[in-house]
Amino acid sequence: MRLLIVTQVIDTEHPVLGFFHRWVEEFAKHGEQVHIICLQKGKYNLPENVTVHSLGKEEGRGRWTYLFRFYKCIWQLRHEYDNVFVHMNQIYVVLGAPFWRATRKRIGLWYMHGSTPITLKIASYFTHHIFTGSPESCKLASKKIQVTGHGIDTDRFFPQPTAKDLDLITVGRITEAKNITALIKVLAEVRASHDVSLTIVGAAVTKVEQVHEAKLRALVSDLQLSSAVHFMGRVSQSDLPRVLNRAKVFVTAAQNGSLDKAILEAMACGIPVVSMAPGSASLPLNESQVSDVAQLTLQIKNVLKSGVFIDEEKAAYIKENHSIASLVPEILQSY
């Protein structure tokens, strides 16, 4: 198969999208030729049958340059790909579909988000397939939707024997949608009976997020939790499994509505997960899938009291249902 992939970033060091490098490696195993069009490129090391074309964000280019380079690429490469896979950013389907449809390219879109913007609805008319990781992660009413699992690198994320020197951990960009405020308040309640700390892995990227982080730090100070809440900052995909395996319990209260990849990575590492996130409702978390802060607090206490901080069954579930090794062949077979 000759494939064109359109994505935001190709960079192993990117704090949010670094994982996609591993996806490209897997696509390359099954493809004769793979071309990547990305908004921004950084550090990467991909197989010989993969070529990366950047729209120039890392050079400080503007939107008109992005648009010109995008159309230039899809035109000049038209004889070198038969199928298109657009990762997350559905606007590229809207922009490219008239040309791709005219040249009989089959289009697939990967979408994972709790919202249903108008651009997604428009893109759905042009794309042949809409791939998503879970039923909660694409709420569009369309027969084109195919639930495939999320694509976790289970060769990297798996239970490792290591000291459990971190208590509670959460991972993700520091945004209001992640509801870290609730986790900090829950920690204060949990500490009434358990001497534990919370490690927050992730960074504030935009100015709005930086303001939010400042508010979180102020809340930590007001609740006198400065010694119990640790802002670890960015952690690369290569280092994240080691950090996760140090934790006793993964906690999340995210309200973005979609299945968070960080939850699956934690489960793949065999870490007990307690979630108040609606996006994880389809996972077999049982009593650890809670609906409010009171239940979240109680279940965290229950897991801590049990002293069982390895869940091999959940790790096996992720390997069977959400691994990148099974995801990519399923996507390609759909074309």
C-alpha cells in the first residue's frame, strides 16, 4: 500500500504528540511507501520508505505558507500514494478532499475528541472512513465510524518491576478540561487518612494554560499541600513508562468527554486506575469508574488501603484491545 499521512507533528520529543512517531513506524511496516505531511517536524528516525514533508511551523512560517505547501505536496506526490490517512485535524480532509476525491484517493480520518465541531461534520461527507479509539471518542452520527482501539505501544508500556515511590499520578496537558483542580481537592481529603502525594505529569503550553497552572499552584498553596503536590512537567514518550511504573495509582477527573490515551498507557503498565472521566466509561474499570468527587475520593482510599498496586489483568486487556500492533493492520484493511 502507498499511503499519505497528514498529521500535526512528527517529533519524538513532543510532549503530547510524540507517540505518533511510533504509529508511523508501524504504518511503514505494512506499506510500500509512506509520505508524511506535517505542520511541524522535529526529531525523528523513521524507516527508509518514509518521507517527511513539513509545512514549516518549525521555521516560523505563516498560514498562507502552510496552505501553499499543503496543496503543493498533495499535487506533486499524487502519483506516489493511493490512500490518505488524516490524524485528528479534520480541516485537512476539508481542504484536500476535492482533489483526493477527483483523483480517486481513499480517505480515512482518525478522530478522538468529545466535541463534534462543524468541520468534523463537513469532513464526514468526504472521508470514506472515520476511525476512533472508543465509542465515547467520536459522537458524530455516521455509519462511517469504525471503533478500532486506541493504538498503545505495548512494547514500551508494560508492567516493570520497580520501586513504587510515587503515590497518585495523573498525566496530560495542564488544561481546565483535565480538571486537575478536582484532583488537588481530592488529595486534601485523601490525606486525612493516607499520607500520600500527587504527581502531575504534563505542561502548560498556551498562555491560557499557563494562567491555569498558576491558579492550580495557588490552590495547592492555599490548601497547604505544597509538599504533597509535585508538578513534574514534560516527560517524553520514551521516559513515560518508567515514570508511570513508579506510581501506585493513576487518577483522572478529565471532563473532555473522550477516552484519554494516558489512562490506557497507565493500564498497560499495570497501574490501578481510578477515573471520574466520562471518556473511560467503556473500559472495564468496574467500581473504579466513578461519577463524582465523593466516589473518587472513596475509591482512591480503597485502592490505597488494599495495597495492591499492580493489575496484570488490565495490562493484558490493553494489549488485546488497544495495541498499536493490532490497530494499524485494522485501519489499513479498511481501505
